[in-house]
Amino acid sequence: MEEKKYLKWYNKVGYGSGDIAGNVVYAFLTSFVMIYLTETVGLASGIVGTLIAFSKLLDGFTDVFFGSLIDKTHSKLGKARPWMLYGYIGCAVTLVACFAVPTSLGKTAQYTWFFLAYTLLNGIFYTANNIAYSALTSLITKNSKERVQMGSYRFIFAFSTSLLIQSITVGFVDRCGGDAAAWRLVAIIYAVIGLVVNTISSLSVKELSEEELNEGKTQDNEEKYGLIQAFKLLVKNKYYMMICGTYILQQLYSAMIGAGLFYMTWVLKNKNLFGWFAWAVNIPLIIALIFTPTLVGKWKGMYKLNMRGYMLAVIGRALVVVAGYIGNVPLMLVFTAVAALGQGPWQGDMNAMIASCSEYTYLTQGKHVDGTMYSCTSLGVKIGGGIGTAVVGWLMELSGYVGKNTTQPQSALDMMQFMYLWLPLIFDVLILVILSKMNVEAENERIKLQRGIGSDIRHEL
């Protein structure tokens, strides 16, 4: 029996465009905040890394908190859309603040300014916006194919935005003067663009009524759980923990790729290559995302597709290491593209995988926790991206790197090579190991067969 369709093409495109706003924050912050703070403001990379790591400790629990709030929200806009819509206002303001550290302040005041802006951005506003945006996958449709399509549309916009930001930002800042004021101006422009697109995206879809989501069944008993119980529900779901781990590793991977700007500048002696590598990463990802919904249907699920994709990614990154050590930049670009092509399917079906993960909690615990379940997206971005950026700062400091120096010691150059070539390969191998154990679709079907439940139970989610 064919599943009911809930969305028009423009709803899917409108939803997907929301990741333009999300990546205006994420891509700009992870790729450029460290180089802005060290080479323009003159802060120490090790101290910046420590501040970012400490910030992660402070905001680590806000993901589950906001997910739980979304599950309990009742408004005319629905559960998730109010948080998505209004949370981004704070994102825009604090993003600008991260790139507007006053040069007239003393060093201690500059570190404090950055820490407060960064913590508010990640711990409050981005968390509320991103979890709400991700949770919409379960709240605007019950059709599993549409959920996969939404994920593909979403990440096509995400990687297109990342590509654009990584390609143009260095030149854009230079054209604006290349100083602290230039970084601030670029941040303002990006923040305004993100605010406009986020507003359009949040208003382009409509959440299903609770009666429709639950097919007329009451959820009064299911919704009565507190923050501690919500946390316990997540911990009991082994697939949630696997998805969290995978997401964190992906963001660590992205942080090392973002640190490639140091590698291009100091090792390859051409910072403009960073834009070319951005093309080599993002175009194959976009191509893979276009075909992901078809491949999910062809291979009857997400597990085989994700496994085969990451096998290709590991092979591609291993060959990037080889090409890097022989100094062949064209081959590095080719193999970077191969690795990205393999990573694409997981990006496209990840939201649908989380929906299956939420179904697993319902089957095993009898609780609907869609908003809370999607906390893994924000948690992964914050912990993985934040710790990744912190690790970059620590490793650079450990290697003897000094941002405003005209030359760097060999130890710093070796560390840049290790971060850009070896660490992404290691992270891809770890992701492949986790994905090999993440067959949540089969487990859900096994539970339903064991209980004699029809496969259409997934429509209750």
C-alpha cells in the first residue's frame, strides 16, 4: 500500500532552503573563526581552543533541554516552527558578535567577548533553531520517502551554501579591506541573508496537527515526562547513541577540512586552493544527494547504501593521503571528490534515519520523543564542530604556530599536514565501523514482526 503524500515540491524546497541559514552560521564559523581570531585579532590559538572546549561543557545539555521543550510546545505555528523562527534572530546577532571582537579592548576582554558570544550562539540560539529545524522532518510528514527527500533537499542547500562561503569568503574579506572591520562587515551580510532565508523556510511548511500525527489517538500519557526521563530515553536507545557518535565524528572531520586553510596557506603556499578543495568536497556531495532517494528505494533501505558509501569514502581519503605526500594537488582534488561522493548518501538519509531511531524508542519505550530525538543533530554539530575547532587550536599551539608570524616552524607545517591528511581518514574509518552496526530499520521490522504489528505503525510517527 502506497504511503499518503503530504508535501508539494515547493514545501520540500522551502524546507531544504532552511539549511542555507544554518550553514551561514556553521560553515562561516567553523572554517574561519580560528584564522580570524589568530591572524587578525592576534589571539593565541591554544587559549581560543580552550575557551571553545569549555563552552561545549556549558552548553552540552541544552540540546536535550530544547528538544524536550519542543515536544511540549503548543502554538498556532506548531511545536518546532516557533523555535526555528525566533531562535535565528539570536543566531544572527551572536554570529556578528563572534566576528566583531573590538580591537581596542585588552586581550582578556577580547577573550571574554568571544567566549560569551560563542557560547550564546551555540548553547542557546543555534541549538533552539537547529533542533527545531531538524524535528520538522517528523512533524510535517509521516511519509518515509518524503522524509528522505527532505533530507536530500536540505543537504543540497547545506553543501551548496558551504561551498559558496568557503569559496568566496577569503576573497570577499580581502576586497572589503582584509582587516577586522572587513570580517565584521562580511559577518553582518551573512547574518542578514541567513535571517531572511530562515524566515522564508519556516513559513513555507506547515506542521501536521497532533490528531493527524497520532491518527486521533491521545498522547496525554506519552507527553508527561521530564528532562531527566527524556535523557534516559535517549541513552536507552543505542541507535541514538550511534547517530550521535557518527554526527560528532562528521563534525570533527569537517573541522579538520576547514583547517585546510592553514594547510593551503603554509604548506601548499596558495590559500586560494581552499576554494578549489571546497568545490571538490561539495559538488560530489550535492550529486550524491540528488540520487540518494532513488538509491534508498533500489537497495530497499538506508543501511546498505550508507555502508557502501563510506567504504568509498575511506578509500578516497586514503588516496588523498598518498597524493598529499607525493605533492600532487590535482590527484588530491580528484580523491577528495571520490571521498565526498561516498559521504553523500548518509547526509541525505540521516534525518530519515533519526526518524527510524525515534520509531525504535516508540516501539521499545512507548514514548513519542521526536523533538528530543533530533537533539542529536545540534549536539553533534556543537560537540563535534566545537571540539574540532578547539583541537585545531590546541594542535596548532602545540606545534609552535604563531598567527601573525611571516614564517612558521617545520613542526607547525608537519602538524597542518597531519590534521588535513590523516585525521579525516581516521574519522572516516571510525564512522564506517559505527555505520556497520546501525541497521535500525531491520531492528524495527524485527520488533514489529515479533509483536505481530503491521509495518504501517511508522505512520503514527
